[in-house]
Amino acid sequence: MTPEEREGGKRPPGLQLPKLLDVSGISPSDSEDVEEEEEETRYPCYEFNTSLPKENDDGLCIHCRKYLTLECEHLEDFMDELDVE
């Protein structure tokens, strides 16, 4: 099925569809557009969230019982990272 058939008609003269980028030989580590994971900051105020499995007790903020609560001393920093206004 051609693109015209899928869209139910013909394209206007001069309109070209964008070319697809062949990414078959590119791994995510090769791409500059892939965001690298930032190293997590560990804060001394960390308190493990005991409702999580014990193997998650790694000191990361996302496993802290205060994370994204009003008790968190760094809430504004996390809200900035989440792009929440």
C-alpha cells in the first residue's frame, strides 16, 4: 500500500514525504541524542522507604521515604528535574 492509498488520496504537487533515517547499524551508545544516565546524588538525609523490597536500600533518593514529599529537604531540586511548575 502506498502512502497515498493510506491517506485516501494523492499528495499535492511538490509535497515530499520526509526520508526515514536508517538506524539499523547504530547502537544507543553510538547516538549523541541518547541521554546518558546521570550519576545519582546520595544525600545524608536519606531514610529508606520500608514499603520497598530490602534490595532497593541503595541510598538513592528515589528509594527514600521522604522522596517527593513535603518532608524532603531537596524537593525543589527534584521538581526542577521533573519539569513540574
